Amino acid sequence: MLATLLLLAAAAALLVVGGLFVSGLVHHLRRARSEAARLRARRPLPLVVIARLEHGDDVFSVELEHAQKKRLPAFAPGQALTLLVPGTTLRRRYSLAAWEKRPRRYRLGIRREADGAASPRLYDHLQVGARIDALPPVGRFVLDPAHETLVLVGGGIGATPMLAMLDAVAARPGRRRVVFHHAARHPAELVDLDRLTALGARADWFDYRPIVSRPDANWRGAVGRLAAADLVAGLAEPACAHYYFCARETVMREWMDALAARGVPASHLHWESFGGAQNPDAAVYPVELDGVAREFAGEPSLLAAFEAWGVDLPAECRAGECGACRVRLVSGELADCQASHVTLPPGEFLACCKVPKSALVLARVP
Ligand SMILES: Cc1cc2nc3c(=O)[nH]c(=O)nc-3n(C[C@H](O)[C@H](O)[C@H](O)COP(=O)(O)OP(=O)(O)OC[C@H]3O[C@@H](n4cnc5c(N)ncnc54)[C@H](O)[C@@H]3O)c2cc1C
Ligand code: FES
């Protein structure tokens, strides 16, 4: 009897130890798998340009495929690639401007900024046959498949994520209805104007509304600045629609405030900024980082100043999204130059979202 009890107790103990071992092993395997996925997501993809199209003076689009013809990572409509700008340590994000469930190629639309550090280099470099490395697609600004009435608003080059969202809806429109307000200064900047006009004419789920502020002699469409009243025009229930914006941050704020005043819930307003820090303060402030003192003189952000000084600070988005440009404030006062989406530990800030309001002493975050 005692022997049987001892045997049963030993078996139970074995079961408990075995269970603990298996659950520990499963936990360890899960962690290893998620760490491998994280590393994979950070590994640059070698890409090659297979097509290029000019859209007016400063805007061009390229199609890229894997340099070894391998499968490309899938992405959600609205996400962006991070290009490693050749010959520099700069990284810049570009929204994917077309969408497929299993992408064979990536499409980007890029605007060359006259005094930009990266886009003029990309404009020159990204010719057919050129190679470029990119971090796989990421981003929180993605189309929610549950949203039925969509109002997409793309200002200038901010139309790129909307083009991917449109592709995703076109693949399976279902009960969805899409209005796309495509605003630009010049007609030439309306990427895919002809294709979208044709789609608007043939698809009953799609209403295409381009508008330009500086028309040329051939332009027959709407002229002027897009107003909040235009965004709700023709909608049976504006408060039920979901609005996706990508344009200059100040203009988006105006539109969103006006829609909120018309009863559109904040949870229906989705937006992305391409960066574009604004600093109205032209005063000069001493800024010390890691014991080296320099003078900040009205640059758009502390990150822009670090880049101009040749200080190598990690940065991927320059729009308060990726959290890479964290810095620690040792002393001094800061002001906002653009909104941030990242929560940071006390004492840290994002260099792309702040400018000095006094002399600063800063330290790198290890
Ligand atoms: C999620 C995301 C998606 C994006 N998608 C796209 C896209 O699809 N297409 C696209 O074209 N862009 C996109 N962008 C923007 C892109 O990443 C770059 O920011 C853009 O190409 C400008 O980079 P740049 O280095 O050429 O210009 P920057 O060097 O950043 O300069 C931008 C402007 O700031 C001014 N400036 C810079 N430094 C100073 C200084 N020290 N003093 C005064 N002025 C200064 C420049 O004159 C210039 O006009 C996206 C950004 C994000 C975050
Ligand atoms: S560079 Fe991405 S948050 Fe500043």
C-alpha cells in the first residue's frame, strides 16, 4: 500500500516537473521566435529599381524588387519603407504607394525637397538598375478593414499612403464606399491622376475628387484650397465616416478641428505627418551634447541641427513616430516643433519633435 502511494507521489512529482519543463521550453521557444522575427524586421532588404516615372519637376515614382528576386515582406496599406540613403548615414521613410496582398514589388512616390539632405540624392540615385537597401515596412497609419465609409485626404505627396489604401479596397470593395480628396498645387503633382479619374468613372464604390491651387491652362477640374466643408459634401452621415489624412500638419489640424466641431468623433480621425517640423523662433541658443557645445540657430528641429552639425544620432522617420532619436535633457527648456506619437521615460525627448527655448545640456540615450 505504502509502496503504491510512494509510486503515485513520485509519478505526480514527475508530471509537475515535466509540465514545468515543457512550459519553460515553450516560453523559451516563443521568446526565441519573437526575437528572430524582431531581428528579421530590422534586417535591411537589398532592393533594385526596376521602373521609374517622372510626375512633374520634383516628384517621381519608382518600383523596386528584391535584388535576388526573393519574396518581399507583406505590409498593411498605409505603411512605409525606411530607405538607407546611399553614401550617407541618413535614413528616410517613404510610404508604399501601391498595395498587393503578396507583394512582388514595392512602389514609392518621392518628392525632391529643394534643400533636403536625402531626397535630392534619392532623385539622382534611384535610376533603373540602381541598388538600395531598405528596412522592411512599418507604421501605425494603416487602413482598418472594418471601416465602411472612407474619406481619404492626400495633400501633395501625402497622397502616397492613400494609393495603397485604395488598392486594398479595390481588391475587395464589399460594402465600402471611398471618397478620395487629392489636393496639390499643380496638376502635374497629382500622381496617378488619369488612372484614378478612370477608376472613378467605372467603379461605383469610388468617388475621385482632385483639386489644385495653381491650375495650368489645361486643367478642367476643381480649383482652390480644400476646405473642411468639401470633406463632408455628399456624405449621408458624415459622423459615421472614417477620415484618413496625410498632408501638412497645420492644415490637417484645421480640417480635423472643423470635422470635430461637426460632430465627427475623434476615433474616426486618422492621420499621418511626413514630418515637417516648424520652428518660428529664430533666436540662437547654445546646445551642449556629450560635452561638445554648438549654437542652435533657428533650425526646424534639434534633429535637423544635429544632422547639419554632422552629429550621428539615430533617426528613421523624423516625424515623432519611430522613437529612434531619443535624447536625455540634462538641463534647459524645450518647445514642441511637431507632435509625437511615442511615450518616453521621464527626462527623455525626441530630437525631431523639439527645439530649444533656452541654453541646453543634453546627453545621448545608450
Ligand atoms: C511615415 C512617413 C512616410 C513618408 N512618405 C513619404 C513619401 O511617400 N514621399 C515623400 O516624398 N516623402 C515622404 N516622407 C518624407 C521623407 O521621409 C523625407 O522627410 C523627405 O523626403 C524630406 O527629406 P530630405 O532629407 O530631402 O529633406 P530634409 O533635409 O529633411 O529637409 C526638409 C525641409 O526642411 C528644410 N531644412 C532641413 N534642414 C534645415 C535646416 N538646418 N535649416 C533650415 N531648413 C532646413 C529643408 O530646406 C527642406 O525644405 C515620409 C515621411 C514619413 C515619416
Ligand atoms: S526620428 Fe523617428 S521619432 Fe524622431
